[in-house]
Amino acid sequence: MSWELSASVVADLARGAAVLGTGGGGDPYIGALLARQALAEHGPVTVVGLEDLPDDALVLTVAMMGAPTVMVEKLPSLDEVVAPVHALAASLGRPVTHIACAEAGGVNSTIPIAAAAALGLPLVDADGMGRAFPELQMVLPTLYGVTASPLAFADEKGNTAVLSTVDNTWTERIARVACVEMGCSIMIAGFAMSGTTARDALVPASLSACLSIGRGIVDARAAKTDPVAAVVEALRGREVFAGKVVDVERGTTAGFARGNARIEGTDDTLTLSFQNEHLIARTGDDVLVTTPDLIIVLDAESAEPITTEGLRYGQRVRVVAAPSDERWHGPEALAMVGPGYFGYEMPSHRFDGTVEVAA
């Protein structure tokens, strides 16, 4: 079924997307501002489910690539958002029919809204991850043989290029170098796929999930019930820790925001390791949960999601773990997004404590 996305729902959707962003994905406030601007100028966007996509549709994902810490200061424009779509359509030699999200988490759930509104195209209620991950190839379409290239990218200066590569890992590597040279934050369009392929490769109803999570937090606050519990219930996850942020160490290197945060609880201290998104949560030598499952930091009272660049000393927080799309737990997927890929010599730990090893 299709539904209409107007400016009135953007705040709730962005809040839910920040939850699924697992600490990364960019500042949801900035993405919401951009989406609202586009909707105000061009009108509401029609959101369609995967089941409603024509088999011969041309679906493109649109996203921001780069360090979320940089995007806070280097604000994108609508011209920058639509430039790679126009460039890629020209390269492919056919019109784009639908816009989709590469990831449901953070700003990359709202930038496609801006693109769809400005281009007058429908938006697909789906995404390539069901969460956020730091690298371009880390999407389920990669597992289905969908190529990221040709990939178009653009910056705020007006530079635009179309990249063709041998595989999605090389697309990431080359585009990341360009991203760093272009200011560590660019807009991209790629992963062109048919409606038939999109139905197989994307995570369904992820925009609807963002909206539901965001509304659930607001409704719980209004009802004076626990909004963190509402998030746990919506994600079918569990709360793994609560305490005060006592130390944050972060830096922007090679186009990523990397670092660690320590949260002091009543009897123990939790350490979070992140690369844009939270990857590992552990107390001492005890690993509680790792990528690809979701690690989410929420304000202890309001359940407002806190990004890795927003973590500050003294914040009272609660940490929630939740399951990822089950397809992320296959051997090929774990090799791409499990802790070993990021340099952590440990098996993957699911949100429920189950331990698994990538092949």
C-alpha cells in the first residue's frame, strides 16, 4: 500500500531513524531540516511498498557518504542531493522511476525524502540495511549481486562524477578517497536495480518502522510511561546497560568518525567502540553484543537517541541491543559486517547473547 509523506511526520521519522542509526548515520536534525525544506518547496512524497514496485522499475539509492561529524558543519543543499541522481540517469540512459534509502539509520533515511520530493518521484518504503553501517558495500543488495556502480557523487562546490568499478568494495575504496578530498561529506546515488531485484534485496517497510519507533517514543512521553521500554518493545530487543558517560575519545580519520566511549554504571563500566556506528559493547572482557546486531544509546529519561558525535561527559544514558535483519547473520554477511571486518578479534555476539563465528 502507498501512503503520503508530508512535513508533519518528518520529526517522528527522523527520531526513529536515529534509533536505527545505532549512533551513526549523521545528525537526524540536519536531515529532517533538508527533508522539510524539500517537502515545503515541492509538496508531499508518495511512499510505495516493495510489493507495489513494477518489475521494470529503475530504483536508485540516494545517500550521504562521509563522516557524520563533518556534516554537522558542512550542510548539504537540495542541488547537491539531486545532482548525482541526474548524473547517474544520464549515464544509464534511462529515467529513474523510484528513490530508495541505502540505510534506514540516521540522516540517510531523510535525504532520500528530500531527493524524492525535489525530483517528483515516489519513495520506496524499504532500505538496504535495516540499520546503519559505515561503508558503502555493507548493504544487503551486495549479497544479491547488485553492483554499486555506476555510482554518481557530488559535493557542495558543484563537482560531480560517475564512477565505474569492478566490485562494491572497490566502489567504497575509490569513492571514499574522493569523499575525503571533497571535504569528507558528499552525496551519492547508485545501486541501480529493477523492481524485481529490489523486492528480494531490500529490507521491507523500514521507513514505516522509523515512523512507528519515533511516534512510540513521543506517545510514551505524553503518557508518562517509560519511552526506553517503548523502544525495546518496538525493536524486540533488550536493555543491556544504564549509567553515566564518563569518557569519550573520538577522531575523524579516513572519512570515518572512530572512537570509544565509557559509561559508568552502578556496579560496572560499559565500553562502546564505534566507527560512525556502535560496533562493540563490552564490560571488561565480557562482550555483550557486537555488529551486525544493533547497539543503541538513548537518553535515560526521554529515550532521545544519541549519536556518536553527540556523546558527552555526564550524560545519563541507557543502552539497548536489538536484532538486525536475519540475513546479516549468514557467513558471507558476517565476513562483511561482523566484528572481524573492523579489526576486532572476536566472534559475533547477537543481542541475546548467542555467539557466532563468520566462515
